[in-house]
Amino acid sequence: MDGYDCVRCLFCAVGSEQTVVRQVRERGWGSALFAQRVRPVMRDHRWVDTLAPLLPGYVFVYSRWGEACYDDLLRLDHVLRVLRYESGEDCLAGQDLAFAEWIWRMEGRIGRLKAVQAGDRIRIVDGVFSQLQGTILRMDRRRRTVHVALDTHGAIRQIWLAYEIVEKLDG
């Protein structure tokens, strides 16, 4: 993320994430990406890893001051809103910024995480979420995904991810 002064999060029409990324890049407003997760899909009687949006409808924009402003981003096709804090600030901060930096380091491609069972308190021991804790809300064994409520006060509180095994917290 070197060279970027501000990271914003756009909420756009689900399925149009790649179009929004392309528009930001074409206008020279910095870099943009949307996080994708590895999702196993059964094809020809075997599991094949495919990519699916990690946060459907969300695009992160990494820009320098003056490249893009709130109003510019809001006018892009398919953008519904630019996320803002109650203070009115639209540049990400705190855990939200840390999450956006992790997405940047992973180049938007999130691999498999490890999980246990619904209701368990867990610590994620793999990937970008490796320091986060949460509770497993649901599991879809057929799709081999897990829905986790993260212990965070940031914008991202629940997430679906591919799973294997995580470390169960005591107590």
C-alpha cells in the first residue's frame, strides 16, 4: 500500500465488483480490488477450487490525495454508496484499515481458512484473519464453508469462508 494516502470502501451492486474496479483504474483514481475467497466446487465428481467474492458488493479503493473524492466515487456506475464513519470521514481507519491492508497484501485472493463446528469460539490460525477471534454461526458441509461472527467493532463483522480446521478457544 505504499504511496496511498487513503483507502475507501465502496458498496456497489452485487456482481458488478469487477466493473467498478475497472472504472477506478481507467480514471486513474488509484488501485481498486475486491476480495475473493477460494470456494471448493464439485465438478466431474471432484472438488475444484474456484474464486467467489469474499464480501459481495464491496470494493476497496487505494488512492492518493486528490486522485478521487467521495463525490467522484459515488458517481461511478453501480456504486450505491461510499462507506463513511459517523464522523463523516470516508478513509478507512483502525481495524477496517488493517483489514484493507491485508486484502492488499493478499492481492485480493483469500485462501482457505480452518474451522471447527457451529457455536464454537475459535481463533483463526491461518491467513489474514490469523489474529481474529469469533464464533462459528453456521457451517455448510456440502460447500465446505463456514459463517463466522468476528469479535470486531469494525465494518466487517460476519464473513463466509472456506474451511478446514481452526484452533478452538478454551472456555
